[in-house]
Amino acid sequence: MEINEIKSKLGRLGIKPSKRFSQNFLISENIARRQVEAAGIQDGDRVLEIGPGLGVLSKHILDKTKNVQFIEKDPHLAGFIREEYSADVISGDAMEEDLSGFDVVIANLPYHISSEITVRLLEAGFRTAILMFQKEFAVHLTASPGSRDYSRITVFREFYSDAEIIMEVPKSNYYPVPKVDSCIVKLEGHEPPFQPRDIDQFFKIVRILFSHKKRTVRNALVSETGVLGTTKEELKPLLTDLPFADERAFNLPPEKIYEISEYVYKILKE
Ligand code: SAM
């Protein structure tokens, strides 16, 4: 979509791009087309697009299938997509809608809530998601254990899906031009690689370990006994056989954190 076309459509709708809704519109048709191609939409797939905006991705998705649900928070844009494409649009907040039941998700996500929406999408499940993120977040999401960018969201993502950056998108491809560059990430959903006996506790431990990245696993756990529902006096003597006790979070692949979590479960809950 040419910049002038974006400006005139926004003008007609009486919209000034809003920072509050992270409204930066993709200019490049080529990138939009490649993004939709990468999703590999198959016959019978149910597709979700979050934040269609002026429809730069939507029209390419609708060329592949009519079985699409759009969710757009800006009521003017929701009305525009509904009328322009005779499409099924929920005029609402993706953070409050049910995101389950979709095979494919495609979105240039509003950046201010990318992380929260991604967590909700991963929990809801999908076969393939093609999502545009701020570059920094994309790098965290796809990082490997041992790297500087490996973080809590990486472990969460690894639990539910594979991920790869498939394209870098310089900020000049958007109107208005945002402050940072973007990346398109392909996520492919999978079954969790292990089954924690207490999934909430597993993610609690992930949070503890990454909140204390510079501490050893043992010291991180001891410093957060309140979160684990215990006391230092009770926990310390039970940690003698704690696996990876002297390692630090950034070196621990999810399976090792799982082993730590199962050990903590055994000593505190069995
Ligand atoms: N898909 C369009 C594009 O690529 O040009 C617009 C992308 S823009 C980065 C983000 C879009 O998400 C905007 O249309 C914005 O109004 C919408 N949006 C913002 N917050 C939202 C939310 N909580 N739920 C659904 N849509 C939201």
C-alpha cells in the first residue's frame, strides 16, 4: 500500500495514527504477501488476524481463504475492514477475546502488548503463527540457551512452539515510521517437550531463575522462598541434591529447568 493511499484512507476514516494502539501501518505489499505465504494456509484452516488495521495483510489472507476471524480494537478500522472485505470482524481487544481454535495466526502485532498477546496465543495453541515484532523482542523469543538474549519468554515459547526469524523489516517499511526495526517470526506449535507435575510451579521457577540471572540456581530459589510457599530455614537443608544448583539461568535449557522444578516439587509437595 502506497504511503499516499494509507494517508488518504486514514483521512477518510478520520483517524490519526494512535500511539496508544501502536498504529504503524505496513507499506510494503511485497512483505505482506511474503508474510501470508509463509503461513502455509491449507484447505479447511481457520485463520486469525489480530489488528488488521487498513487490511494490508487481510486482503492476501482473504485471497487464500474466507475462513478468517479478524480482531481489531479501533472501532473505525474494525468497521472499515468489515465493509471493505465483507469480513467477520470482532471490534474488540485481543487481550480479552478467546484466541483458541485457530490453525493459523497472522499479525503485525501492536507492539505495546506483543508479549502479552504472544503468551495468550501460545497457551491457546495453533499450528503456525507468522507474527511481526519489534526486533529486540523477536531476538529474545528465538534466542538459544547460553546467549545474552535467552530469557523467560524464550523458555515459555520453547515449551509451546519452535521459532525462527524469517525476515528483518527495517522501520522505513511503516507509516508512521516507528522508532525501531522489526522482524517476522514463524512459530510452529508443538506438544510440550515435557510434562511438569505442577505447570504453575514450573513457570514460577522460570520466573525466579530469570529474575536473578546473576545468582546460582540454589541462591535464586533461596531468595524467593515466599513465592515457593516455604521458608529459608525449611528449604536450605532440602537442596542438597538440587540439580544444576551452581548453574545460572541463562545456561539452562528448558529441560534442565524442568528437572529443577520436579526436584522442588518432590521436596516441597510430596
Ligand atoms: N496489520 C496492520 C498493518 O500491518 O499495517 C496494522 C498493524 S498496527 C502495528 C497494529 C494494529 O493493531 C492496529 O490496527 C491497531 O488499531 C490494532 N490494535 C491495537 N491494540 C489492539 C488490541 N488490543 N486488540 C486488537 N487490535 C489492536
